[in-house]
Amino acid sequence: MKADDIFDGVTDVRDDLIDGAGEAPKQRSRWTKRRWLGAVAAVLVVAIAVGAFLRPGGGLTAYAIARAEYPRMAPYPGEGGSRAAYDAWWESVKAQRRDLGDTSALEMFFARSAQAFLTEKPGENRVYSPVNVYLALSMLAYLTDGDSRGQILEALGSGGMDELRKQANDVWNVSYRDDGVITSILASSLWLDQDVSFNRDTLDALARDFYASSYRGKMGSKELDKALQNWLNEQTGGLLEEQAGNVELEPTTILALATTLYFKAPWAEEFSKDQTAPQTFHTPTGDVETDFLHQWSSGSYYLGDKFSAVSQSFKEGGAMWFLLPDEGVTPEELLADEEAMEFLFTEKKYDWERPALVNEAIPKFDVSAQFDLKDGLKALGITDVFDRERADFTPMTTGVNEHITLNQTSHAARVVIDEEGCIAAAFTVLSPGGDAPPEEEVDFVLDRPFLFCVTGDSGLPLFVGIVNYPMKA
């Protein structure tokens, strides 16, 4: 079966994509040389396999079938920019905003999934992207039907496909930012077996609602694996090269669904390198010396029953939240605490706010994780897609009689911060001038395991994680 018989007219096709899936743009490759710019990257790969489905020999290196067209944003004018340039930038930022309506179901998914995916191995560094996995599961719902789809919809807190379609598209758009000051780029792709027929209506919907590019090749071949790995590296700025190298597709795989999230932003107010100094961090297995960032600010401090918290803003939007468990409380225990989860994943954070002079001491860290989502998805109630007797992928494939199940669910993420920028971080909110300084003064020292959350301009949690071991000095 020819490719154009299946995909003709799905989306715009670009000839330069046909020869290779994944040359990294020059501006992203520079990140590896200037890591302080900060890049948050997350990858979710979902592979769908079919029993012992046999295919003829031979094959192609992966070639592109369709290319996603991304929203265009006016560049941030910076200091000295004209009023017209600033207005154009601001209009493009506003154009990405959406009214998410009642976000309680979203917040419930973020909290439940964080509990499921971050607590599997207590005492280890762990990082996870709630928005990335939410969008991948939303795409998976398009590929399924019956109870398989129903379980996904229930886990995501959605009442049906029309509701999910709108909300997932809104989440994608409010999370997207590419204006020269903040980079928050989401990408999706489908990797299709060259010998299986696919439903073009489903592909059209994924291209339209998720900006999903499509590629095709011989499953189980080194060429297709390399093309997928290259695509993952391109979309994540090379930040997860080692983890991407672990992603391989079995010959029995029918298709692979991949989503990525790449984020970078400078702090609204940089930490002075002169103030960076070694300090003791109390890991679960003993004390270590690591470099701490220090900053004094007249701002806000948040205090719960089992935790305290501060936020560090990014320039022109977003923030990074740090939650320090009280003495004797572990980050994993906070993830099971209703108050802490309400603080972390809802807009009610300011209910805990109190003005203070905050003396911050935050360890520089570089945390990464790669793990299988299967157990966590089952804990969320998504089970049928793993059962060959119950899984229903009929909306996606045609002419495949064998039982189709989900056979690979891999997630990887990494977060890095230093004096100038952050991976998974939030902008600082500046206090209005002229007010009397707060009387309370607090020391916020992250010298033991803690939670963090990176939020975008919309406030949605792009990344959340646990730091048990920061970087050694």
C-alpha cells in the first residue's frame, strides 16, 4: 500500500522533511553549549503492538508524511523596542490564551498522576511532566474506543470526546510560547508501520488538534528507531539524548505516539553568582556539599500545615514553586497530603500567602528520570489498553485482525537550574512599590529533600518533581 493512498491531504508536506526525521535547529543545538539558558524537556512515547503480526521483508528509512504548522508569535522586543513592536508581541501572547473554564478535573488529574508517578521509588530524584502526559493520553483517547476510551476519559476527568478535544487543544495552546524570551514548545508525532492501513480521519483529527506530524517506516528496524530518537532529540534540544537512546520499537509494533515538551526561560531576577556558595544538603543517605543560590526579597511566603513554600518568577511569565516539607515529613508524604496537593495544583495558592522578607537558599540542581508509566496508568484506572482481550483501537487501524495492546509507555524528563535560568521554573511576581515593608522575616533554606513545580504563563504544571540529591559542589 502506498503512503499517499493513506495520507494524501492530511496536512502540508515539506520535501526537506522526507529525507530525515530530526535535524535539530541551530538555535536549539546551542543550548548544549550554554546550558544556563535552561531547557525543560519531557518525552512520552506510547507504542501500540499487535500479537505476532507478520510483515514482508525490506523497508524504508522513516520518511515524513505530514508536518505540523505551529502558531507564529511576534518576537519579544526587549529594552529599547518600539511601542508597535511591543504591542505586536503582546497581542501574540494574548492570542495563545484560552478560557479553560472549570479546571477542577484537570487539577484532579495533575494531583492523582503526580502521586502515581512520583512515589514509585521513594528516596530517589524524580521528575514528571503533567501537561505532557495529559496531552499524550488525550491523543491516545483518539486512537481507542469503547471501554478503553472510557477509562482514559475518566482518568482525565473528561465527559466525552468533544469536551476532551476542546480542552486538550486549549491546554496545548495556553502552554505554547515561542517569542524569544520564553520557549515552551510542545510537539507530537505518529510513527506508523509501512505495512498497516490507518484511518485517515483519525490522523486528520490528531494533526488538527495536536499539531501531530506523521512518519512511516519499517517497525523494528534500526533506521526507524534512529529516526524516532533523532526526532526526540530535536524536539527536546538534546537535553534527553541518553534517555532517547533507550527508546526502541519492537517489530510487532503497529504505531508509536510521541509527545514532547521543551521549555526554557530566564529568571525575572537573576541570582548573583557572587552569592553562590557551598552549603550542606541533607540527602536521605547522608549529608553532601553542593552550591546554593542565595537571594533576599521582600515578597511572599506560603505556609501550610506540613510545608512552607516560595516561588521564583520567570521573565515575562510563569514561575517555579519550591515546597519544603516540615522536618520529619518526606516529599512523598506531601504528595499524599490533600492540602499540599491543593496548593501545588490549583489557583488557590494565595490562600496560604503571607508577606515576609524572604532569605532564600536554593541548591543548584540537575535532576532527570526515565520510567515506565504502565503501573501508574493502571493506578489511574487505565487498564483495558494493556489487556489483549479488552483493548479497543478500532478508530486507528483498519484490516488488522490480531489483538492490539499498549506495549510501551516510557516517560523521561529533566530539570536544571542555576543563577541565570531554569528548567521547570516560574517567573517572580514583583510587589507594588510604596507599601511598608513586611514585619516578618523568614529563612527559606532548601537543605533537605523537597518538591518543585514549574508553571507556564497559564499556571498549568509543566513539570513537577522531587529533589533528594542535588548537584555536588
